Amino acid sequence: MPLTIVANIHTVPGKEQLVQSELEKLVPITLEEAGCLQYDLHRDNSDPAHFLFFENWESRELWQQHMNAPHLAQYMAATEGAVEKFVLNEMTKIA
């Protein structure tokens, strides 16, 4: 069953550029992963510290593989202390 992920990332003030740079690195690598159908990074027009990933995956299992990928661990290490809040929602398309 396909899975949609909405991930909201809020940075610590002053860390917006660092986090954006690290998030952008994830995009080309993730788009090559098995099961990745869509991996779009957005930035809030009125809050430069708010980023959002809108993702679509073939299955939850393939998304879980992504979450355990080395490039995600590298992102976490590079942005340690720079992310104030991270909210992830697993969604299912209904219409």
C-alpha cells in the first residue's frame, strides 16, 4: 500500500541555511532509492525556519529502509542541535 509522508522541520533561529543545505543534499540520493515516488522539499514563504518534505513511497517497508539509510544518519549528525522541532506524519491517500 502506498504511503505519504509529511515531515515538518523547524530550525533553531540562525541555523536555517545550515539545515537547508543539509536537507537539499538528501533529495537526489533519496530520489534514487527503491520505492521513492516523490520527495519534494519546501520552505515556508513566511517562516524561513520551517521546512517541509512531501514524500510518496511505494510501501511503508521501503520508506523504513530510507529512514535507516546512511545519508539520513549523516544528515542527523550534521544538523545536531540545529533542529528545534521535527514532526512526521504517515498518511494514506483517501481521495
